[in-house]
Amino acid sequence: MTDIYKAPESDLTTGEESDSFGSLEKGLAGDYSIEIGAVFGEAWQRTKGHKGRILLAVLLYIVALVAVSFVAGAITGYSAFNPETAGDGPVSGLVGGALLYNLLVTVVTAPLTAGFMMIGVKVARGESAAPTEVFAHFDKLLPLAVVSILMTILVTLGMLLLVLPGIYLAVSYLLTLPLIVEKGLGPWQALETSRKAVTKHWFAFLGYIIVSILLYIAGALPLLLGLIWVLPMLAIAYGVVYRNVFGGPEQQA
């Protein structure tokens, strides 16, 4: 028998719920917690059995990024590896070549970045995640590219406006890309959803980012060897944070 007094379930509620899973509704309401110690503690535990796959995903990402950079350099005549070559290709001039080069790299690497983020998200939710997830989201190339360009523009403008607005936006847009991949949000909707949710606990996110940077530096210091353990943990920590705020994919009709 149906309980007529039970509150109706919203369409925004995620398809897979647990105490540590959020949803779009909970995220926007600030009904979640980001405890830095718990986030990294869980991430470290979840690296067991996933470290190799995540490191392979990192390698695939780097190889793809280098390939994209060389192709973009061939098209524009500009190379981030050798800026002095600007003007040698079809696009002349340092500024024009650099702008087009960075635009091409941003557009093509947006799905790669989203794919790598989703590996951490899936591991955090106990789902299977293959290294090739890095290449799995080129079907959303356009919205991911648009949102990446918008983020770059808005954060840059914020930095020019006394720096603090830029820092605020850089932190607030942290969860944007997975919202496009699995929630199906448009670029501006994803930006605003991430910003509004993160703003509810903005300083906790700032602390999470600072700790992530410090861990990366610590891992890189001993001849980069520490990154073998740090990179998988950071990828999963991002997934834990996203999961706690927005949960899992939406229910399919």
C-alpha cells in the first residue's frame, strides 16, 4: 500500500543513494559535508586494487595531451614547447598563434580531463573504471569545450578584478565537468550548479585544494616517485568529494 504521507521523490535525486552519497538537490542546498581528513583517508583506502589502472590512465592522458599539443602546434605554427617558433606556420604572430594553439588544446583536452575525473568518481562510488575512461566522453566534446573556455575566461577576468573573485570562481567551478558528463547539464547550468553548491562550504573546498597541492608537491619531491601513490589518491579524493556533493548518475526514465 502506498504511503500517501511520504514526500514525493524529486527527479533530481540520484539513482544510487547511501549515507555518503549526495544529489543535485542536496548539493544545491548545502546538505553535505567535506571533512578533509575523511576524504583523503577514504581515498587512500580505495587506492588498493585501483592504483595501477589510475596510473595507466594518467599515462594515457599525458600521451594524448602531448599528441594534441603537437598537432595544435603544426596547425598554428606555435608550440608551448618552443614558443620561438611562432610565426613559422599558417597562423603568424606570437599572440594569434598562442591564442589559437591554447584554444585548440583546451577544446580537445576537455573530454580527456572529464574522463580522468570520472575515473576517480567511479572508484569513489565503488563502480568499475577502466583506464580508457579517459577517452570515453568525446560525445560531449562541444559542451565540455564550451564550459572549459567559459571557465578560463571567467576565472581570468576574476583574477584581473583584484584576484579574489578569480580565486573564488576557480574553487567554485571545481565540480563542473562531471555535471556535464553524467548529469547532462548544459555549460552555464553546470557552472552555476557547481558554483552554488561549492559556495555553501567554500572554505572546506579551499582547504581540500590546498591539501591536494601540498600532497602533490610532497609526492613530486623524491624524484617524482611519491606520485605513484599520490596521483591515484588525489584522483579518488576528487571522486569522493564529488560523490558526497552530487552523488551518482540521474535515474533514467
